[in-house]
Amino acid sequence: MSAETDFIWWKHGVLCEIWPRSYYDSNGDGSGDIQGIIQKLDYLAELGIDGIWLGPVNKSPMVDSGYDVADYRSIDPLYGTMADFEQLLAEAHKRNIHIIMDMVVNHTSDQHAWFKESRLSRDNPKRDWYIWHDRKRGRPPSNWKAAMGGGVWQWDNATKQYYLHSFFKEQPDLNWRNPAVRQEIYATMRFWLDKGVDGFRCDVLNYFLKDDQLRDNPTSLSAGIFNGFQKHLYSRSQPGMEEILRQMRAVLDGYKDRMMVGEVFVAQDGPAMAAAFMGDGDLCHLSFEFSLLFTKWDAARFKEMINGWFAVLSAKGWPCNVLSNHDQPRAVTRWAAGADTQKRAKVMAALLLTLRGTPFLYYGEEIGMPDSPIKRGDVMDTVGKMYWPIVKGRDAERSPMQWNAGPQAGFSSVKPWLPLNADYSEINVAAQEKDPLSVLNFYRRLIALRREKPALQRGGYEQVPSDKNILAYRRTYHNEEILVILNFAGERKVQAIDSSKRWKVLLGTQRSSESAIDKDGLAVYPYEALILEEDK
Ligand code: BGC
């Protein structure tokens, strides 16, 4: 098999995160569902994606929008039935679209049968499936702060002990030091793999292990409010994770072509931690690294972040790149609110789809869909309910997909579970399909180009000297050379290019394949994204 034809879907393909409740409502209850996603598979196939990361769909009381699972082997009725899920797998596979599920196993819901048993008595057989501790000198056993605010220890009066929760108190953490817990989770992975699921996005992997001596975390003002002003030295990212990752990997390796992508959640641990979770390509297949997502709109900062991320990868480690997800404001809202939104959206698209590594789109990103501002009365995310107005929660980036300019943006026949963005009559799939210069059509062309060019899929990456407002890099594979030039500024800038070579335009926001390229220095248009190839 030649290297060019050896297509590994999770490595060379393009993936897209779908928030199931917001994609398409097939049954008129205001919430998106699995049948709705099935109805949109042709759209996704046309976009050119190779896989879907499906947000959590297991049975859940929805304290954390499904990241609080009450039964790992079920589908929540809000989204449909197990038969619907199996149909989604079959229909997606027919179109060469892979499905990866969210695996949320740092914690369960407090409504999970295991926790209900665990809290019954100190000698219950499931007691040790969670992390229970006595009071220490009349106080909680450690000073650790939860990611959703407050301390991690919740007092349970029935058995007079605390249990640990890294997120909400309704999300008790599983005890990953207990082999019985591990075996049950691995069996659950097999349950889904046997159905044909192609892999898992593993939620907050670096939270699984905590210090067994429960040492206090040091206070750190620079760690900021979201880390509870402490450095999570003992409450997260403890040694021993490699063994767990190897065991999970062994489960996946028992099947053909399956994968896992780890979420390594804490910014303070930086890219090195995300890289460590991939080992030498033998632990997680991919892991998310969020420094690009947290970067400001500044070409020089992007250069630094990309270099930092790529530098820590092991020889077989493979980057995966993400600009938006369900936990952060969308990229166009962060980087392009106000003026020139669609132009900047195309620069982001070109970056994500020409960078070395697996790109993960977030649904709606391909139409430049912005956040939908939320009012107090519409808040659904518990984070927003608890901390309004200081923190408004994550609803804005989870708003319904904008399919057309008709009622409810073509998302539903009734009022959707979250408010629609006011601008859906302009920003929607139907309108953009008709416009050859739309963001959607640019994404489609970029994805098609990536599929066609081995240098973009799997080639080397090297930054090219440029103006501070320009990010320029070469992607090379054998004798194929592609040059990407991205102007982050709303002004013309000059980019020097190798004048010993002839260049042709592969794709650009302001030029066509006929445009001549001046070898002595290219006058790059404001917010231009340009992809050139050496013309041999
Ligand atoms: C998910 C969040 C969730 C948290 C707890 C995160 O990383 O992406 O949406 O609230 O894990 O499960």
C-alpha cells in the first residue's frame, strides 16, 4: 500500500463535533435528536467530513447537559432510542462517515445506579467505586476546588462521609484506582465498539487520578477564577495514567480502525501534558490541545502557539487542532465579532484545514455561525444558572444550527430549546449553498483540496518568515510543496516568496487559479487566505 492511499480516517480525515440537541429536530419537540442527525448525513457527506464526534447521548438528568451519565449503555429518550443510534451508525458508515461517542467516565451522575448503591452504606460493595473520605480535623479532607466552583468534597449525611466531585456535586468522581471500576468501563467500551462505534472522545482524562494522600493544592492567584485560584498539583493529572491509557488502548486495539481522542482540560498543564497523553502514538491516538483556541487574533501569537504545540509531540505523536467547541465562545465570536466577520472566518478555515494534524470542526463553524447571545430567562446551562451574570454559561455556543431563513431557521417546527441567533436569516446553510463565495463553499473547497493533496493531509510543516500580521507556512510531501499565506490584518501586507520557483494558486479568498503570482513579493490583500503550489 503506498503512503498516499494509506488513508487513516482519524489522522488524515476531517472530523466535526455535533451537539445533538442543537443539530436538527426531527420530531417537533424543540430539541435536536438522532433521527435529525441521520437526516443531515447527506449534508455532512457533501461537506466532506470523515467522522462525527457526537456530544453525549447517554441517559442523563442533564445537570451538565449529558456530561452526567446515569446509564452508560443507554440512549437518552430526548435523543431517541438504541435502534435510532444503530441506524445512525449504519447510515453514517454507508457514507464513509465514522462516529465517535463522548465517553464521560471521570464521573457519573449522582442518579447512576452505582452511586445510588455506593451512598447506601459504608460497607456497600459499590462504596469503593467512588471516592469517600472522613472529615479531617472537622473539615473536608483537602482544599481542592471543583471546576464548577466551590470545593470538591460534598458531605453526605446518611453515612457521615464526604464524596469527591471534580465538577458539580451531582457528578461524583469514579474511583479509577479500583480495578472493578476499570473493568466495568472497559466492558462498556466493548459494548459500543461491538455495535460498530468507531471510537471515543474521552472527557477530562487528566482528572481521573488524584493524589492518594490528599495533599492540599497550593494557592495561586495567577491560576485564575476558573481554577479556584489554586494550582491543581494534587487534584488532577497524577502519575499512573499511562497504565490506564494502555488498558483503554488495548480494548480499542482489539478492533479494527478504532480510536480515542483525549480531552486534557487544564490550560495550566499546557501542550506538554496533551502530548504526553498520546505517548509515542501508543496511548491516545489524538489529544485535544486548547492553546490555539485560547490565542488572541494575532498572527505572531498563532506562530508561537503552533510551534509550542508541535515541538512537544513525540516522533509518532500527531497533532489535532480545534478552534471551537461546546465549552468556549465560538471562534468567529471571539475573533471576528463586529467587522469583517466572514473574511476572518475564511482565514480561520484555511488555518484549521491546512495545518498539520487532524482538524475538528464544531457544527455551524462551516457557515461562520456566531454565538447566540443569551438572556437570563433562557439559560439552560447550570453554570449560567449558578453564576449569572458574572458567568453566563455555555448556551451561547450551543445554539440551534441555522439551516435556512424560514421559521425556526429550519431547525425545528416549534420554538427551539435555546433561542436562535437573530442573524439566522442571513447566516444559514441554504443561503450559503447558493453563494459561490460563501464561507460554506470555502470550507467545502478546502476540505476537498485537503483530500486531494497529500502535503496537506500528511506533509511536513515549516513556518516561513513573514510580516508580523501574516502567518505563512510550507507543507511538503515528497516533491509536493504547498505554501499557505494567511493575512490576519485588514490591510495589505507584503509576503516574500521563493522567486526561484513558479507558483500557482490552488485556492484563495481573493484570487482564482488564473491569477498570476508576482515572484518578487506578493502584495497580500486584507484578510486574504491564499494557498499556492509549486508549479513544476
Ligand atoms: C466537557 C464539559 C463538561 C465537563 C465535565 C468537559 O470537558 O467538555 O462540557 O462540563 O467536561 O464533564
